[in-house]
Amino acid sequence: MLCAGRSRGSRRIIMPKVAIVAALEREVKGLIRNWSRIEGEFEGRRVTFFERDEMVVVCGGIGTECARRAAEAVIALYHPERVESVGFAGALDETLRVGEIFRPTEVIDARDGSRFETGHLQSGEAQRDGRLVTFMEIAGAEQKAKLAQAYQARAVDMEAAAVFAATRAHGIAFGATKVISDEWDFEMPRMADFIDAAGRFKTARFVMYVALRPWLWKRVAMLARNSSKAAKALSAHLERFHCDLRESAQVGTGTAPPVLSASRVGGERRQ
């Protein structure tokens, strides 16, 4: 077993300040394209990490249990100062658009209704993003409307609350950075059947399913375009943060890691 964060052979020691927990590699592929890929093991499972400078990324799979395991793994093997839940989210607010970065100030766990605040925004930033609710299933338009009403939330994901639970157990700072991948009225195709027990999306099976159902083609094509736009926006946002983190590390040891900035689209704030 390769114990991530330790030297082995010619590998240098990596002890990152910030760990990012995503569901799927495609959500952050633009960020990790040229990063070091490290295979590790945690609780008898193989885990893949991506390392560069002061950051490490782990893609644990879709859903709360997968997110929890991934967060526990990166905490145990890397000992970061801060953990960020990063990835796609669905809009519950009609003003949110695909590709917009969403920084929740509060996360709600729909499993038990528990609520918690995320890390503080940077000085001078408006507290505008609002609540994110973590739900156990992929939410379609009808379910989104119910979640918006029940929790007064502006976006929904499937992982953030579970990542927070892991960080709270270890006394580690937590934050969440999401990108809108589907808007409030977009009706998601049936996708739950194509997610396996490890949280991986079975793309080939889904493509075969859609190929036999022409009435889904337009909607799935739109979903693919939206996902690609969201992934590019998120990776660009995270790359800016990575540069900020690297610069803060060069200032000297003991410098606190910067907090991911609030909502931006194309480098400009949405008001």
C-alpha cells in the first residue's frame, strides 16, 4: 500500500494545506490534467489522489457514503488544514445559471435536517450565495421545487453534508464550492440506475439506454453541454484558487490557506 503524503522511492513528501473532495474526475478534469496521480488504500479500498503543490484532490464517487469515505481517506492520509467539497449542483433558484460558481454559507443535510455554516468568506465579499441542501438522489424539476420550499435553499448536491461530517469529526476546517450544472426547471433523465455501489457513473450503459429512446436525445445532449460548461467553469475557478494557495505558501510557513472566493462567472461577480 502506498501511504499518500509520505515519501516512497523518489517521491517528494506532499503535505497539502487544502484537500478537495469531488464526486467524479470529469468535474475537475481541467484542474488535475497534469497533476501527479497517486494510488492509495483506505479501509481496504483503492483510492486515487491527484497532487500538486499545496493541494490534493480525491474523487470519491457520487453520493453521501462515497463522499464520506473519500473525505475520511484524504484526512487520514494527508492531514490537510482544510477540506472543500467541490463539484456539480442543481439550481433550486431560477436566477442561478449553468456555469455559475455557488459558495454556500450554510449546508443542510436532508437526511436529518441538520444545518451547519461553512467557512467564512474572504474579507469584503458579499454574503450572497445562501443555502445548499444535500439530497440522497438526483433531483428532477419537481423534486427541486419541493426542496426549495422545504429548506429555502438555492442549490442541491449529493455530497457536501457528508464531507462536513468527516471534517467535524476531526476538527478540520470545511468549505463547499459548487458549480451549477442544471437549472431549476431542467428535468433530469433517469440516471440513478446507472450509478454503481462505488458511486461510479456507468456511461456506456447510459448511452446504450438513451440510444434506444429518441425522445431523450435532445435532453441528454443539453445535459452533456451543461456538464461540460460547468466543468470548465469550476476548473478555471479552482485553478485561480490553486495559484492563490501557491502564492500564500511562498510567503512563509504558518500562513493560513486562503478561502475559495465567492461566486464568479467568467472572472466577474454576478450581482
